Amino acid sequence: MNLHTPLYHYWKGVLPKELCDLIINLYDPIERTTGSIGIPAPGVKGKVMEQYRNSSVSGIGEPHWLYGIANYYMQLANQETFHYEIKSTQALQYSVYGEGQQYVWHRDSGNSPNQNGLIRKLSMSIQLDDPATYQGGEFQIKNFVDLLLEPEEFKPKGSIIVFPSMLLHRVAPVTQGVRRSLVAWFMGEPFR
């Protein structure tokens, strides 16, 4: 990544509203847990620290047709913008933010590789709700000099954003309603 590389790649409202509703209808009834922080490795779980992240999440195991959608858009973003070497997809996650819930500023990638020698290189978030149905809950990214970006292109239902996992980002507190998203991470060998 250099100074001329865009910080994120997006598709505004690309997924049909009916598909977003189907995902919500499939995963809203499933039991969720409070989201943890940290990058889990096989046999190791992240820590639940509600002062940093208090949304509820459920994992989506492979194989699942949602992986095809996520991988398709990751490959497009990677070919057009990032040009990273990607080896695998980490488990997809369905995230729900109710009133008062948030995920503070954080990075999705750590400094050290997991047990397979891989790190998170690209992160993806798919917007499942119409922003008119909730308040707050803005997805925000900081660039390398701490300037705040709030991608307007990502707000419509069915929008997808892909960005380097090393960037600081957050979901601001939801003040009214419910915000739902589907997130994914794409793994590769550490940067050289």
C-alpha cells in the first residue's frame, strides 16, 4: 500500500435488499454471543471486554453460500485496489448492534501471525440494514495520519466495503434501532 492507494474499496447498494433481508431472517433467530476482541487461533478464544465491544455476534461456518459472495467481492477489491497475496478466508460473522452498542477504534490485524503463519490482510463489512431504521452506528475509518473517514458510499443497505485490516476503524454507538452487518476477514502471509 502506498500513498496513492485508496484506503477502501466499496460497492454502494450492490446486494439486493431481498438478499439482505434473507440473511437477517436466517441469522437473527440464531443464538448470539457478546463479541470478543483479539484474533482467535485454533483452540484459543478472544476476550469479551464489553467496554470495547458489546455487540452480539454469531459465526457462519463453512461451507456456506455466503462465502461465495464474500470471496467474490474480496477478489474484485484485491485485484483492482490492494494487490495483496490472500490465502484463505476466516469465518464469516453476523454482527448485531442494538441501542448503546458499539465497537471502539480497533485494528483487525495483530502484529504476529496465527498458528498457520497467516495474518488478517483485508477486512470486509456488508451493510444489511437501511440506515433510516437506526441512528448512530456509523462505520468509520482513520487513515494513516488519523484523519477520520466516514464512507457515505457504505451507508445504503446492501453496500460492501473492503479495507486493509491494519487500519483503525470502529462502529460508533447505536443510539436508536438496530444495525446488522456481515463481516469477513481474508488471510495471507505477513507483509514483507
